[in-house]
Amino acid sequence: MNWRIVEDAIIRAREEGKFENLPGAGKPLPKDELEHVPADIRMAVRILKNSGYDEEALFVQREMNELGSRLKHAPDEEKRELEQAYNSQMRKMNSLLSKKGLQTNSSAFRQYSRQIHDRLKWD
């Protein structure tokens, strides 16, 4: 894209007064809701959040990853309990996705679930 075209359009709009009397003019910017996130990853977190991921979903996903790893290496007597915990987290993730209007019964989701199942070799 030729940035000169964009710059010219901005200059023309400013000269025509299109940037005057905008809502919030002269007021401080709102506080950044992600100021607690380290600066080097703040933009990545913002992009994830804007694309539908949120901290709760990321937390649930981390829990699922941890449970999946523990399950893979767990002795047989612990597997049942870990499977139940993993399934509980999966239901929570499905609920979060449903609240966002995303369909969780899509073929991609089923394929992903199948891949996890095969990778962890659940019976």
C-alpha cells in the first residue's frame, strides 16, 4: 500500500477541520486495562483478546494443557481422576466458547479433540 496516499488523506481531512470537535477531545486517554501485562507481550495479549481470547479462556487452556501432560505420564490408578478433571475443563472451555458465539461442535473442534485423544492415548 502506498502510505503517501494515506498521509495525504489525513492532511486533507485535518485542513478541512474534520478532526475538530471530536468526542473526548482535550480529555485524558482512558487507563490501559493491560498495564499489568509486561510491555514486551502487551500487544500480543491485546491481539489475542481482540480476536476473542480472554484471560479466563487462556487460564482454562493452560489448565487443560497441564492436566493433559499429567495424564499422559500418570499411573493407571490416577488416570480416571485426571480424565474427569480434564473433561471438566473441556466443558468449561466449551461454555466459554459458546458464550462468545463460537460453535464448539464444529468439525475442526472434533478433529482437535480426536488429535488430543490420540496423542494422549486415552482408552
